[in-house]
Amino acid sequence: MKRIFTVIVALTVISVFAVKGQEQDNLDRLTAYKIAFFTRKLSLSSVEAEKFWPVYNDFSARKSKIQIDRVALMRYAAQNESNMSNEELSATADKLADSFVDEADLIVKFNTDVKKILPPAKVIRLFQAENQYKQQLLRELNQRKQEPGAPGIRRQQ
């Protein structure tokens, strides 16, 4: 009995690590795809890329945090609205509005920082590339939904 239990636990642990490993592989592949996409769209030199990526990665992480926190707050409000007082609802609405202000402030600061690294034309292309990247990911996702089992991210034509 102990042997069966040990085997089950071992298989469970291996399965968990395999899934986490696959998730990390997918994240690594997505990160490499994003770097290649932006580097190509912006025609970054190696000197520009060396300065750009730390600033961009910091910006991206902060922006994601703000967006994740906002979604969590909206989810909380949606699930608990009927139990919240008007004061709590008003405070939640204020927090949501503040999160949009925080995101806008972050974008303005990033714009200031990135203009010290890239020429103005590349800054404009950066904002365009961010939009194109999101659209490309959505296209890839839709293709995957239509073609189950398709591995990896396809290259843009």
C-alpha cells in the first residue's frame, strides 16, 4: 500500500513539474518571439537594444502589475457588489479610476525615458509595434482555437 501511495505521489510531483516546465518553455518562447518582433519592427542596433530592453522590461512589468491589480479589483467588486456599501463601492470606483491614472503616468514616464534611448521615429514605431504585437498574438490565439494541437507560435508572414 505504501508503495502504491509513493508511486502516486511521485507521478503527481513529476506531472506538476512537467506542467510548470512546459509553462516556462512557453513563456521563454513567447519572450524570445516578442524580442525578435520588437527588434525587427524597430530596427534596433545592438547598442540601442542593450539600453532599450531593461527600460522596456521594467515598464512592461509595472504596467502588467497595474492591469492585473485592476482586473482583480474589478472581479472583487463584481463578486461582492451586492454586499458592499455605497462608500465601499465609491472607494472601489476611485481605486479603479486611480489605476488608469497610474497606468497613464507610467506610459508618460516611459515615453520620456525611451526618448533618451531611441530616436523619435523609433519611439513612434515602438508604440505602433506594441499594438501590432498584441494583434499578432490575438491572431495566433484565434488560429490555435481553430486548429487544435498546433504547437508553438508561428512566425509572422
